Amino acid sequence: DSHLQCILKSLLDTMYLAGSCASSVNKLIYVGTHSGVPSVAVFNSDLSTICSYRYSNNLALSVVMTHVQSPPNFVGSFIAGTCTTLGSTNHIFAGMVRTDTGAMTAMYVSLSSGTISNSANLVNSMALEYTQPDTFIGGGLQRADEASVSAYYVCVNALYQSVRYGRRFRFIPQVPHSESRRLTEVLIPSSVAKSLVLVDSALYVLISWNASQTHSALNRISIVKTDLSTGNILQQVHLIPNTASLYCTDMNTAGLFLVLACSMRSATNVTPSLIVSVDRHLTFSELPPGVLKYANDIFSSENVAFQRNKIIISAESSVITSTDYTFNTMDGSPTVQPSIMVTNKPTVQPSDAPSGQPSSSPTSTPSISPQPTSQPSTSGPTNTYKPTVKPSLRPTPAPSKVPTVSPSLQPTL
């Protein structure tokens, strides 16, 4: 069917940051805020009914829920985000919400030693393992006593409120391969995990980084394959642009491949969208122009100790004012609902009288002259063409002496 039946629901005073489909219960779950308060909305799949919940906690934490995923055959959905205490200390938020009642269990994850100083890029991505179920949360981590941000991820179980392990990726000071010498020219290394993808027993981490002294303005991309149960690095590959910055914001699976959504920017040119595919062995069939691939070990994985802290979450039902609108492309209806009233009145009224009277005489004389424009020429012909080939002195073929056909005795007509 080439036509679309679309349902639009406009919700007042809400801002949702992520959504998920809980297929086992046929629900759509959105996380964000309602009237500035952390909120979860649960819709029927046809958007006919809304159950909205707003949340408060016993620790007066400022919570921002940015990611949600729903495992199959489970009544709950898992949430990730950030939270901040009254002393502006940053933490990682992890929770689970029931789609039938809105009840939520949650915890915040902090460093066992030291504090997290950054909130930007702290939580960029989330991946969910369905059997345990474990939640992998990744982004960029900066300790209060450090000057740079490092890519990391932490494995937690929001259902049982526990932390399994944490890993962050640090630059190796020296790379033995001469072809990658420029990769070791580190000034202030900075890296963040942009996306996490779980495939079988491996977790793929998309890392965006900038660490070269001679090309400090250029951004690079790495894909690190890690063991799901330990976090140890199994393989890594790096995409290094020559004269432009490479940015990749998302990674997903498509059959046997990983697909990256990227863009390239240089001082003179911007390529807004690139799709880069790589197989599970981190082999590329094609790279963007001007991008080189390296397989050296420039990242090492180190253990980071995290601890969990339980949060008591209280939920209350809330009413959201909504406006519905439907349209079908079959009947040629516009895709945007027209406004009911005219947005602006005419700014100038028409004049009561013409601005001028018609002219009483022609504006110009006829443009066609009745007389010839010139006199005939009195000189002879001007053609001076001469033959370019001298005529032959003798005729080329002699006439036939005998007629080829005898005359007919009778007329033909």
C-alpha cells in the first residue's frame, strides 16, 4: 500500500527524549519531562490512550532520563540517564519501570573512589542484554582530578540493582608501528563512547576522539570490540581522516554488518551524511574519500570501580492535555493541519480611485518604415568565386558504340 494513515498527537508541556516499543504488551514508552518533572508516558500502540506518570525521589536528585529499551516477553522497560545531587555531583542513573503500573525501581551509579566532574556526554548510549537482563551504559568519563575525558561503559543490572563491572579506554602512550607515528603525538587525549551495540557475546563500542598534536582540529573514529562478560578488548580499528574531521553519532546492526551514521567536515567543505558499514570482524569494504584505516592497538582497557546507591522513587499519575489529528495521504490531504484562522490581516487597503488617467495620445510613432531602407547597388556582382579544380581536357568515359537495348517496335503506351 503506497498510502499512509497517520495519527498525530500533540502533548502540552512535555518533552520526550527517547522512546521504545514493548512488543510483548503492545505498548509505546516515552521518557522525558512533563511540566519540568521527570516523566514516563505509556501509550497504546494506536495512541488511543495515555498513561502518564511523574516521579520524585527521596534524595532530591535532579534526574534526566535520556534512554529507554524494552526486552521481549517482559512487562518492564529499562531506563538510563544522569542525575545530580544538591552539591552538583554528577552520577549515572539506571532504572526499570513497569508498563502496567508506572512503578519504578532505580539507582544511581558513582565512582567508588573520587567523583565525576562532567555531565556533558556522560551518558551517550545504552545497550540491553535480554537474558540477565544487563544494561550497558556508555559515554565519556572525567574524574575530578583529571584534565581529559575518556570513553567508558559500565555494566549494571537495574532489575536487581547491582553493578557488574566498569571499563574505560585510555590511549597507549607509544605505538610501535611507524605508519601510525602521528597517532602517538598526544597533546591532551579526549575520547567519548558515542554508541554501544551488542552482538552475540561481544559489545562493540563506537569511540569519537581527538588526540593528535599536529592535527588537533581533526576528529577521528574508532570501533572497539570487547568481551561481553569481562570488558576486555578483543579487536580495534581506527578511521583517520587526512584533512577533515570525521564524526559518527550512531551505530546499529543490519544483518551481518554494523552501520555507522557519520559526517565529515573540513575548513572548506561539509559532507552532512555518510553511511559506513563494517562487518563483525571490523573489515571495511569501502571507506569515505580521504579516510585511512589503521588496526594498531592505540586503546587499552582498564577497570573502573563503580558503586550503586539505591533511590526510592515515588510515582504519581498525571494528566496530559493532548490534541489529536489524523490524515490519510490517499485523499490528497496535506501533511500539516491548516490553521483555522488567518494568521495576519492585510496590511494595505486597496485604493478607491485609479492612480492615474489614461494617456490621450500615443506614446510613440509606428516602428515600421513605409520606404526602403537603402538604394539599389550600382556596382556589378560582388561574387569573385573562381573554380578550384581545373577542368579535364578529355572526357572521362567514351559513349557506347552499340545500344544496350534495341528499340521497341511498338509504342509502350
